[in-house]
Amino acid sequence: MSGPPDGESRTRLSNRGDEDSLRHSIKDATAYAVMMGVGETYLSAFAVFLKASTPQIGLLASLPPLLGSLAQIFSAGLGRVLGRRKPVILAGAGLQAFAWLPIAVLPVLFPSAAVPLLIASAVLYHCGAHLAAPQWASLMGDLVPMKRRGQFFSRRTGVVALVTFLSLAAGGLILHVSTISGRTLVGFLILFGIAMFARGVSTYFLARMHDPAGHVAALQVPIRDSWWRQLGKSNFARFSVFYALMQFSVAIASPFFAVYMLRDLQFSYAQFMANTGMSVLVQFLTLSQWGRISDVFGNRRVLSVTGVMLPLMPLLWLVSPNFWYLLVAQMLSGLSWAGFTLGANNFLYDLIEPQKRATYLALHNMIASVGVFCGALLGGYLGIAFASDTGLFDASTAWISPLLGVFAVSAFMRTIVLLILLPKIKEVRRVRPVSFSRVIFRVTRINALAGMIFDVVGTRPKPPEKAK
């Protein structure tokens, strides 16, 4: 009879289990992306179909994430009590899968209260997501080596982007066909049923992942005043404030692009799908490049480059309502958001020590959720407060939609946040310096055509000097 495995054998077994878990994580991401593409992407469209007002659309986009973020505190507390991560992760994923049932059914059964019931069901959906989030982040922080972090998460996020795009396209076609046949509601019910099944599949692959013993995302409750003073001066606090205020600025406009397209521009569901999907597709095409850049040149550089682009995104919507023009605008949006999201997520992993990850992530996400809530409320108010036309002296110009004013306010706030707060954030790793233009060139150098595009919009960077 052979004895217990020695240290080297245990290491090999652990590494094999980690690699298997990472493969299961990719499969989980694939199923999760299906849910995102056919489900979450069309929640705002469903609300517009239910005749939701602009402020109600803002509440749908902001209140569920805010209330759901409280589940992160509960998750971290469960981690301390149970001493295990996987049960909490599976409970959160299962709750999120179940939430699609009331999302689809309750507005149909009670049409007079359809929109409030949709918002309440979305709260349940986000509670499931946030319940799993701290333990999942802790687990992935242990499974993914730091030197592979940018590469792995860019690959995983790329899978999510591609599958989300394909699922979003399929969902748009289902809605388009069902609308032509006069059965739009049936189309939405099909989408939400697929989303529920996909999250169930995702939960299955989460269950197959290895959870190293002795590790858990447990809540740490700081009591001493010195902890808060130290936190307030930290790079983490500066980054969290920057991220939350940027989310506030973005949320002023982001919930209302669907309203603008479907209600004001009268886009078909196929056009809405194409517009939304273009951003997701470009994210897929550029994520691997952003991942390599973050590994070599640091996440701070990625945030600075993409952050400069973010204020431009809502301004592009003011130029023209043309469908083809807005597709080009969404291409630039996908390029910027791919890098910003990846850089922000990876920067958090670099900032937070593993044993403090649950507490700090819960705090970070709650602050960000408050920012989203306040931004969406402000956007919803401005959407009904702005006049439908504007005048200067004796001239008067009619707007296509008051939401264009909301987009302009969002762009202004993004610029203010970027100029004031981003310079205060410092890189936490030793990385190679790189210029703004070289970062853009590396990202857009997907093929020869991308290089030609760069020649039009900027100056091709000089080749690096040889070492002397």
C-alpha cells in the first residue's frame, strides 16, 4: 500500500486541480455570458416594452445593484461562519438563476404593477450576483497566479465578450421575429427562459471548481479609528473614490441609451441588437491586447489611456442619430470600455492583500453602487427636466430628445472626475513606461486595417530605441 503523497506530489495535485478549475471557470464564463447576452442586456428593452418612464428606467439600472451590494456584506459574514467559499458561491449563482422566473412571470401576471415588480425582481437577481461575488473573487485570486492574471482574465473576459455578442445577436433576432409576428412578449419570455437555463449550467461548472482548504473571504470588522485613517490615505481609497465617481458620471447617461434608441429613435430590436452588440464585439477583439498591456505596462497606464476616451463616448451621440454612425461610435465605446473595465478589475487585485479581499471588495462595490444609484437618479430627473428645445437670442432649436442633454452632462462629469482624481492614483507594481500613442497602437494593431485606421486618427509611434 502506498503512503500519503509527499510534498512535491501534493503540489502537483494542487496545480492540476487549479488548472482544471480554471478550465471550469472558462466554461462557467461561457454559460454566464449566454445569460448576460439574452437576459440582462434586454432588461431595459423589456422595461421600455412595459411602458416604463425615464425615471423608472433609471431606478431599474441603479436600485437593484445598490440593494444587491448589501449582499456582499452578508456573503463575507457567511464566509467567516462557514469557513468555506464554494457553498456561498453556489447559493448566489442559484439565486440569480431562480430570479429570472419572477422577472419574466410577475409583470405578465400583474400588468398594472409590471414595472415595480420588474425592479423588485431585478433586486433579487443582483442579490444573487453580489452574494457570490466576494467569495468568487477570493477563489479566483488564489487560483490565478499574479504573473498570469492579466492574460487569464483578458482571455476569460474575451470569452464572455464573444459569447455575449453571439447571444445578444441571437436574442435580438428572436425579438425581431416575434415582434414581426405580433408576439413581442413571447420573445422576451423565451429570452429569459434561456437566461435561467444558462445560469443553471454556469452553476454546475462553478460546483466543479476546486476550493483550496483554509482559504475564505471572511468579513473583517474594523473598530479602531486608526484603521479608518489609514484606509483614507491609502491608494485603495483614492482608487475607490475615483471609480465610484466615474461610475456616478457614467450612470447619468448609461441607463438611457436603450430608451433613446427604442423610444426616441424608434430603432427596431434588430437595430438595437446591432448597436449594443458592436460594443461587445470590439471588446472581444481588443481584450487580449489590453491584457498584455496591463501585464507589462501596468493597470494604471491602461486606466489613464481609456479614461481619457470615456468623456468622448456620450458626446458622439449628440452628433447624429444615424444608425450607421452610431455603430462607429459604439466601436470606439467598446475599445475604451474593454481596457477600462479590465484595468480597474486587475488594479483591485493588485491593491488588496488576499486576506483582506472580501472586506475591501465589499466596501469598494458598495461605494460604486451608491455612485451608480445617484448618477442614474440624476439622469432620470434630467431626462424629464430638460426642455425638448433650446433657444439662444431669437433662435430656437428642437432636440430629437431631452436625453441628449443628459448625455452632455455625463460627458462633462466624466471629464471633471478624470482631471481631478486620476492623477492621484499610483501604480502598485514595477512596470515598464510607455507612451499614450504606443498603447493605442498596440491595441489597434489587430490587423493591417487597424493600423491604417491609426494612421488616420493619430501618429504612428516611433520604434523603440536600441539599448546603449
